[in-house]
Amino acid sequence: VTKDLHPGLDWQGGVPVATRFGDPYFSLENGLAETRHVFLQGNDLPARFRPGFHIAELGFGTGLNCLAALALWKDAGIAGPLTFTSFERFPMAAVDMARALAAFPELAPLAEPLARGLARDAARYQTPDLTLDIIPGDARDSLPAWAGQADCWFLDGFAPARNPELWEPALLAEVARHTAPEGTAATYSAAGAVRRALAEAGFEVERRPGYGRKRHMTTARLT
Ligand SMILES: C[S@@+](CC[C@H](N)C(=O)[O-])C[C@H]1O[C@@H](n2cnc3c(N)ncnc32)[C@H](O)[C@@H]1O
């Protein structure tokens, strides 16, 4: 791993913080509860799950969102694997991923095999329940070239003020272009610029109550 590709990590009470962005990978309070509120409920999951459902994400990070979605998929008992595609420029080392995910013992049966799998192959992880592709590089380059379409998106860059690349209007237009009809997106951010860019991209944008101390979050549906 070259220095340029490394996010640089600090740990705050078990939560990894990317020194390059000065921002934690997930809520310092309860990352799993925040993921469930923002990304799962925000995309009306599990109600929308059906065989072949495809989730895409900006920012794989620790894999927490992916694992929370996988746990919900398994509970829902849908036949076949969940498809999950995540765009990640600064892949985290598997040991750091495992350390971060150790905070969520209920995910351990899924997290441990994932970390082992990604230590062998950082780009693809396949089980009977999950087909995971992690697409390396800057999402601004890799998403336009992607041939897939997602039923829903987890927009999970670091805070827009610190990681503006992952919230650029041109990138959010590519998100819309890679969303199936009636597909959705959700983010913890309620920033006006993000909401406007999603609306310009063709989404119907809705403000919902945020998680914890965040008053609002954003959901979006392609119409
Ligand atoms: C808040 S973290 C994501 C947390 C993650 N979803 C999880 O479940 O742990 C933001 C992620 O976006 C990635 N990132 C930042 N800029 C990027 C870019 N231009 N292209 C792709 N990924 C990027 C960071 O490396 C980081 O992993």
C-alpha cells in the first residue's frame, strides 16, 4: 500500500478516524444503529428486497454498511445472494476492518469471514448470500465507467465539507445514471448542496429525521 492510497488511521474509542479527512468512518456513538436508520430504513429496506437486489455504495470503509445490509438480507430469507458493489479509493487493511467491526459482536459471524476473504482478494467476496465487488480508485473515474445499475445507493463519503470529491454534482449525476427506475439513494447528510445536486440529477429528494444528534438526513427516489 503506497502512502498516497492509505487513509491514515486514528482510533477514538474503538472507532477508526481517517486522519486524511479528519472524520470518523461511522458514528462515534452507535455506528450500527446509525447505519440501520440512515441506509437501511432510508432506502425502505427490507421491504424492497427481492431476488437479485443490488445495492451500490460510495465508500466501503470498514464494511459496516455492507454487513448490516447482509444481516438484514439473511433475516429476510430472500433466495440467492445480495449483490453489493462499493466504490473505494483508500481501501482499509483487513486487520483494521476487523478491529473496527469488533465493536459489533452481533455481526461477528459475518464480519470475520469477510475480513479473511478481503485479506485474500480485496476486490471480490462471494458467498451463497453475498456477491460483493469493491471497485478500486476514485469514484469520479470508476463510476462513469461502471456497467451496472443499482436498486439503491448508500451515499457514505466523509462529511461533504471534508470530502467534497465524493459529493460533486457530476458524481451524483452518475449515481442517478446508474440507478434502476424507481431506485433510491440515502445519505446521513442534509447539506443543501447535496440535496440540490441530487434533485438536479433527477431524484425526488426528501428530508427525513436523522440519527442521534443529526436533525435531518436525505433520501432520494428516481422518478
Ligand atoms: C465515511 S467512510 C465510509 C464508511 C463505510 N461505508 C463503512 O460502512 O464503514 C467514507 C469512505 O469514502 C472513501 N473515499 C473518499 N474519497 C473517495 C473517492 N474519491 N472515491 C472513492 N472512495 C472515496 C474513504 O476512503 C472512506 O472509506
